[in-house]
Amino acid sequence: MLSLSNEFDGKDFLEFLVFAEEKSVLSSKFESLIKIDYFNMFGNNKKLLDIYNEFKSGTNRYNNKLKDATKIKRLEQLRILYDSMPNDRLPFMEQLITEEEILGYMQLTIPDISKKYVYVMTLDTKYAPRIQAYCLANGKQQSLKIYRKIYDNNPFGGGEILFCKSFKQKAATKFVNGEYVNSEDEFTWWLEDYIVVSEEEFNNMLKEKDNGK
């Protein structure tokens, strides 16, 4: 795989694709690498994926076996298309699913958003609802419990985005000698208030942040 060294500083992804094709190193692996943000130095992955697909198999597909005159014409059209594309990300849920499929784990982080945005990895409602939360700002995971009444008033099924408005740390309870007692050295985080954020709302927020840069 090509190393993204200083050789590509100041160049864009279309120029990089041409370089890779001319060196005969462009392969199907590039698609997976684009999806997991390996090439994020060039922009957001939906834009990169769209131009990659057009470059490889679109109307103006490019390869190193074309005549020079044909290469020039096709690159002119690819340049117009690339420059007009919005710098979009893959939709949030698609990104997570893609990472799970390709990497076997999630790595998505969005450092410039509030740490209160979490993705619900798992949900257990057998007793007091408990979730495994993935912080979208830094990738850290945290187990959170929710009071049953709070959850029943604002239910979700797992796989959602939550904006966690308030937490409370309480001593964990243990069952000792037939009764529940508070632990002196173990604590549980309780999620006391939250908003269930739709995927559309979250993606729109990300677009607004990108457009504001």
C-alpha cells in the first residue's frame, strides 16, 4: 500500500488516484480503506468514495492503458465532477456497520462534538436498564444504568444515538448475607436524563459542522 508521505501534501484525492493508477497499485482494497477513513487527509469518505467509483467504473473511468489524449479528456471531466462534489461523510450508521464488517470493531470518533453524544452498543432491560455506551467524541466506552421510570418514559431499543444530559455516580450495591449493601470502593454511573437523537438529526448536525469549517 502506498504510504501517504509528504509527497502528497497540497495534492487532492483525484491526483492521488491518478498517481496510484499510473504506478499500477490501485486495487479493490482502496474501497475498504476509503470507507474506514484511511485517506481522511484528502477529505471526508463519502466524497472520496464517490470519486473513486467514478474513476474506476464511471462514464469517465480512467486507467493507465488509455491513450494520452483520452486520459486528458477524461481527467478534465473527472476534475469538474470532483470539484463540484460536497465534502460529505458516509452516513453515521453506515460508517459504524462498515467498520464492524471491515475491522471487527468501531473506531469512529468525531472530536469536535460534545462528549455527551454516545452510541448505544448494547441494551439490557432485564432489571434496571443498562447500556454499554460508546462516546462518539473519543471512542471511550462506559456502562450506564437508567432508572426504570426514566427509561419507560423515553424508551429506545439499542443501536441509537443518545445525547446524555445528566449523570450521577452512585455506590454500587452488592448482595451480602441476604441483603443489598452499598460498596465502599465500586461505583455505578446512572444516566438521569437524555435525548434520543435520530440518525437524520445527527447527520445534519455533522454536515452543518463541516460546512462551517
